[in-house]
Amino acid sequence: MPTLAGFLSLAIVLDVFSRRIVGWAMAGHLRTELVLDALDMAVEQRRPDSVIHHSDQ
């Protein structure tokens, strides 16, 4: 998305059961660490025992 600061990419992790965003990250690039930062935030907040992961592009 274009912003006054330049182009930013947003990665989110959605808990489909609760329909809540549980992790997110924003950066000026589309590298792997953007998604990993969002996933790390989600794991830190939810501390799941098991996970089913699905990815859309």
C-alpha cells in the first residue's frame, strides 16, 4: 500500500476460529522475515499447543 513514507507491505496472522488478527507485521519489503515477524507475534500472544497453517498470496 502506498503511504507518505513510501510503499509498505502488511502481513497478518488470522485466528480463523475467533476471527481475530493475532499477529501482524509491516515493512518496506516482501522478504521472509516480514511473515516470520507476524507469525512470532501470533505465537507469543496465543501460545498454541498445535497449529494448522494456511497461506494466501
